[in-house]
Amino acid sequence: MGISSWVKAEAEKVLKLTEGQDMITIETGYGPSGLPHIGTFAENARTCFVIEAIKKLAPERKIRMLVFSDDFDGLRKVPLNVPNGSIMKPHLGAPLTVVPSPYDPRLSFGETNNNLLKAFLDSFGFSYEFISATDYYKSGRFDGGLKNVMDNYEAIREIFIKTIKEEKRADWSPFFAVCEKCGKINTTKVTGYNKTDYTVSYDCTADTEEYKSCGYSGTVSIFKGKTKVGWKVDWAMRWAVIGIDYEMHGEDLTESVRVSRDICKVLGRRPPLTFKYELFLDEAGEKISKKRGNGLSMEQWIEYSPLAALVYFLLGNPNAPKKMGLPILPGIVDEFLGYAYRAEEDDMTAPLWYLRRFKKAILPAAPPKITYSLLVNVGRTLENPDGKTLFDYALRYDPTIAADRAFYDSLCQSAANYLANTPAEKDAYEIESVMVPYLQHIRDYLAKQPAGSPLNGDELQSFLFKITKDHELAQRNWFLFLYNVFLQRNSGPKMGPFFAMLGRDNALKKTDEAIARLAV
């Protein structure tokens, strides 16, 4: 089975579930309390993969993708990465579309992040319909769902309270009132409800260290944005009101999905088909955290890697833990370069089929002969290399890349950005002095080549292997020695292509410097 076979399997499940329906409705969700991140991109990209597969399998079916912003939620904390966050502090606990934006005084913080989200999705060519929770609540589009929640108050309560601590059960309500006096939502506590006139009574008394209540008590209608329902109930109500057929979610929301599915059934609607994906891990196997700053941010992916490499990375089985981090990024990009373009895999269970439908992803015209790791390792030997310099080195190594300038310009610029922002990590290794004399063989080989002439990387690689055979050297130790001498690392690219990309003159210079440095 191909690396992307999970996508086709999901598409088939959706088609079976929605058989006989005129429209298939698929949703992704986003909490705009912070900037769009890798998780936002991943969920939207993977959802688009499934949609493309559905279109292929059943071109007659209508599909829409909804991007839902939970912008009616209260803001609990001021994000650490926003400027002038002090203007937001007095509004903590209020809906995100009420909190003033530190970026634009004409907008709320929720609106600012919604605009960023839409620009973010547009920049990658996603096709979607955007939905604001604030708009749905205040316009009355959720009024029918809210009435349904009130009508099934006790049944929903019975499902939910089993998931919370016993001491919190007595005060639990699916509704949160927006305080009529201070405008906050996180500070209110429902004290009673009336099914006859669809109102709730509340006290604005729920203080925390981050935000303070105003002490007001009142009674409000549950409709037209006067209240909202809590997260798991909100998710179920959304599914029921809009008629969601499919949605992905992270492993951390597994319990939320279970509860929301049960509530959705109480509301009288079939729950959607859901698909769980594992959270990302950093290179050490630890879960990625925005607070810790480990792993790779969306900004780093965009700056240091071709977009197509990220898309390829996400095409792999989402239920398998996926490591991502700066030290292993070159290897991730190389896997994309080496695997995604096998001609025999150009079908809908293989990466290339999806990559070609991702309009913003620049693809090479043919399987690349130059790896990202090779560009990075050559760049480490140069002083402040830019994208043009790396392209010139790559062109000397393989002149055929001139016919695919757009892709290789992008690849070389990504590598240059990576080099500029990630200092080289040096491995601890004791140079085997017994190997040092054999550097002279490399020097002699290079010196025999005409000055300024290109080198054949494969022939040079064969020559390096010949040294080990002629002098009975352990191949592993010999190449470990070369990696440390020229790269100060315990691993690296094929050394023949590495020297070839440096070019005869630079490779000879680096070898002479190594011989002089290691001379006893």
C-alpha cells in the first residue's frame, strides 16, 4: 500500500456514510486565541487530501469544506508573543471578538486572528467557507440548536457530569451567559434555567487569577448571542445544526469527541465520521509545545523547507507519531526529494497524485539529483552562503537543474535560510590518526583534475571506497573519519557528491587545510 493509502480509505468511509446525500459537509476547527500554527495547517491540509480523494472517487458528489473559528470563546490569558498585551488584560474573560486587538485598534483580537487565519489558508491555496462562531451565535443561526440543548438539558447533563469531578457536578450547566454589565463570559455561573421561556439566570462571580468578575446577577434569553454553550456541547450542537459529516481531530481531543458524539445523538442528529491524528513530536520524541518552542513552527517550515516537503510529510500515516525538529529537517526534506517522485506511484494512494493538486507547492520536473542535506553540508563549509551561491554550486554539480530553475531556486534559498538560522552542531569524535595519511590520496586525485573542472561525484565516491579496499580500512570508520574531518559530524552526505559540489578547486583547498590541521 502507498504512503497515502489512508486518504483513499477515509474518502471511501465518507462516501459510504453519506450515500444518498446531495451535499457532503466537512469541517475543520480553529481556536483564534493565538496565531495559526503547524497544527492548523496540518488539519486543513489533511482534510483537503480527503476531499481530493472523494472528488476522484465520486466526481458527481458535491462537497464543501467549512473552517470554523471558535471566536466567541472567552480569552483566558494574554499570549506572550503579542505586542502591547496590556490593553487586553482588562478584557480577559470576554469573548475574543470583544477583546481589543493590540495590532489594530479598529478590530477585536478575534477578528485580527480570523483575518490572519484566512490569509494563512489563502496563501496555501485552500478552498473553504469561513464561519465565525460569534456570527452564528449573534445572528440567531444557532438559536435552533440552543433551543434543542435546553429541551434536552437533563439528558445532556447526565452525559457530561460523568466526565468531571464530583464536586463540580452540582453547579454544571451547558450554558454560559454573557454578563450584561461587564461583557465577560468566563466569569459567569448559571444558577437556574427556565425551559418555558428559554432563559438562564446567572451570577457574574467566577474570579480567577487572570480575570475578575463584576458581581452582577441577571436573567437572559439563551438566544441571539446572550449565551453560548461550553466546548463539548458546542461541538455537538455545531455538528447537529450545520450537519457535519466528517472532521479530523488531534489525539488530545479523543475524550471530547466521545462526549460530543453522545450529545449529538441526544440532539437528534447522526454524529459525523471523525478521524484521530497523533500529535507532532520533536526530534527527541517529546510532544511539541508552543510554550516550550520545541519541534518546528509553521514559520520555520515555510522559511527552511519547500512547501511540497511539508505536504509530503503530512501525507504519511497520521496515526503514526511524526517527529519534526530543526536537526532532522534536512532528512525530512531528503525523504520527500527521494521518494515522492517515483513515476510508478503516480496514483491516488501515492504522494505525487496529491502534491500535484496542491497548487502552491512547487514541484521539480524530474526526480531531484541533489539532496537538501548536500546543500546544507556544502553551505556549512562556506562563509555566509546565500541562495544564489548555493544554486551556483548545485549548477556546477548538475547542469541539468538549469531547466528546472524555479524549484531549485526555492530549494537553495530554503537551505540558505536554514543555514543562516541554525548553527552547526558538532559531534564528539576522536580523529583516528591512522586514517590521516590517506587524505593525501584524496589530494592527489583532486590535484590530477584540471583546475576549475567539474568533478564526477559517483566516480569520486567509487575512488573513496577503493581507498578502503587498497589499504584494508573499515569502510564505516573511514567515512566517519571523513565526516568529522570535513563536517565535524558523525554523519553526512555521500562524500563523493559532497566534493563534487564543492568543485575541484574548493575541494582541493579544503583537503589541504585538513592535512595541515591534522599534521603531527
